[in-house]
Amino acid sequence: MKMPEVIGSQLFAPCGMNCMVCFTHCSTKKACGGCLGTDESKPGHCRTCLRKNCAAEREISYCYECSDFPCRRIRDLDRSYRKRYGASLIEQSLFVKENGIDLFLKNERKRYVCTVCGGVISLHDHRCSECGRVTSG
């Protein structure tokens, strides 16, 4: 998949993840519409995501809008993402809270677009969705 000119805000997950750079999203021919989109084409683990469903139950879009942020579920996921991928979902959420989704996604687009072919580089394996080039993480 080619990196779009603009990443839609529906691809910013409640937990702070940019769904555009998710390995599953990048590697699937029929990519899902992100956590805030419909469940159509979503992998099972995304449909049953505890964080996404918790936000929906609390009638908020993003976990950072919750008075319990960052809760244990977010802290645990953040710890895993920091260790495995060098990304903090808490920091990303706080950036969005302070600066807005549009600026965050604009910065993410620059960070994760393949400079060789214009594909999407996955946060999870640093592989381009188009040319397969692996970048340093």
C-alpha cells in the first residue's frame, strides 16, 4: 500500500497507536479502516481490543480523554511498545492531546513513508509494504 498524502484521523486508535503503520494494516490487501472505523476487515484482536471497547463504553474516542488515563491497560501496552518497538503510546496520546491529531499524523507520515517507493513502513517490523525494504528501527 502506498502512503496516502494525508493519514485520516480515524486511523488514530484510542490507545495512541497510528493504525496506518500497524503491521496487519500494512500487510493486508484489504486494509481495515482503523480502530475508529467499522469492524469490517478488522483482524479479530482489533475487534475485541479491551482498550478500544473500554473507550467506547465510556463514550470517549481516545483514552487520553479519560480521567483514569493512563490506566493499567494503557501502561501495560505502552511498556510493551516501548520495549519492542521503541514507541510510547502514552507520549503519542499526550502529543495529540496537546497538539492535535492532524499534526501528529502529518509527522507520522513523514516518519513512516518509504523514501524509495512511497510505501508505508510498519512500526512493528520496519518493513515497507510496497518494496519490502527494511529500515533501521
